[in-house]
Amino acid sequence: MPIHIKAEEEEVADTVLLPGNPERAKYIAENFFEDEKKYNDYRKMYGYTGTFQGKRVSVQATGMGVPSIAIVLEELNILGADTFIRVGTCGALQDHLDETDIIIGQTSSSIGTTINRLSGEVTLSPGADFGLIRSLKEEADMMGLPVHVGQIVTSDYFYGKDDNYMEKLERLADLGALAADMESSALYHIAAKYDSKAVTVLTVSDHVFTQKRAHQEKIQEGVNRMTELVLKTVSDYRGRHY
């Protein structure tokens, strides 16, 4: 049994949704799953397994930041899970993005994270699983949801690292980065390590440069739409390879 996710292998589904917030994991399980059962509450890192439209699926809180999600992903790998979908919020880096728009992270650049390098000479930039991206986009189009697919940025520093931090984000925005979060780079690196399928799906909660943030009720509505999109995709996903 892993140290932090105190579960047996048979208690965790192959496909796991990964919100950062433990209360969001609880909310997803109680409001979207049927027959949900909690398998972990150690350190309030809630984990549940249930079904959605007949598909067995788990939801596991990851906490905030690269180090925290990295521990969770390593332990989920020990427990046999092989498909990981981060469901979280993000700060928009582009003016054309509206609050609660949905972003699918095709790749994740990194700025000031603990997982930038595999060695002193190599920087790995893995991307999301194309089959998951395609299935999510097709489902979003059928649902009529505003979805953007592209590059995102992962940082360990929510409030900035130094006086030049915003300038660095602006440079990445100029190069096409859509939004910033704190976990996706680790998700893609560890998925590559274990040859797992992974993708990040985010709801825009605020704009980084203007510091304008949506009201909590509006963010929750966006999170609900995002969660429904992901679960509908998962319930119909057949693991196609491209």
C-alpha cells in the first residue's frame, strides 16, 4: 500500500480525475458519481471511486503544486491506474479568453518548477495524450462548450518568484501560452515516465495580468460544465490510439 493514498489496488479505477482541491474531489464524487465509495482520506487527500453512465472512475485530490501532485501520481501508478485527467482552474494569459472558458492543455511549459529537468543536459517537454484531446474536443463541440486547445504554463509560484516573474509570463503569453496552473507539467512528465495517458482540462477562474477574478458562483458553474465534459468523454472513451 502506498504511503499517502491508503487504498488497495482494486479500490482505484483505471481512469482517475485529479482536482487539486480535496473538497472538489468530494463534490465531484457526491454530485456526479453513482455508488461512490471513499477509499482515502489520509491528510484530507480525498479519493473516491464510483460510476458515471456505467463507467467505473475515480477522483483523487492532488493538493497544490508540482511536488504534491507528483507524489499522488507515483502512488496512483503503484495502484494500477493508467489514465489521468487533471480537472482544475487556471489563470488566463490571453485577453480573448472569457471567465469559465475551458482549456485543454496540449502541452505544458514550465517556469520555476521542481520538475523542469530530468538531468543537467536534458529538458523534457511531453504533451497530453492525443486520443484524449481529440475525444474531449469532439464531446465539447457536441455540448456547445467554449473550448480552447493549446499550450499552458505550470509554475510553483502562485504569487510570483521575483520582480521579473510577470515579464517571464508575458513572454510565454507572447509565444502562445493560454493560461497558467501549478500542476500540469508534473502530470505530463510522470505520465511519460510510466507510458500512461494524461491530459489537463482547466476552467478559467481569473486573468493573470489584470488580476480580475470571477465570482465563486460563476467559477463553480464552470467547474460543473468542465466535470460533465470530462466524465461524458471518459464514459465513451475506448482508448483509441493515434
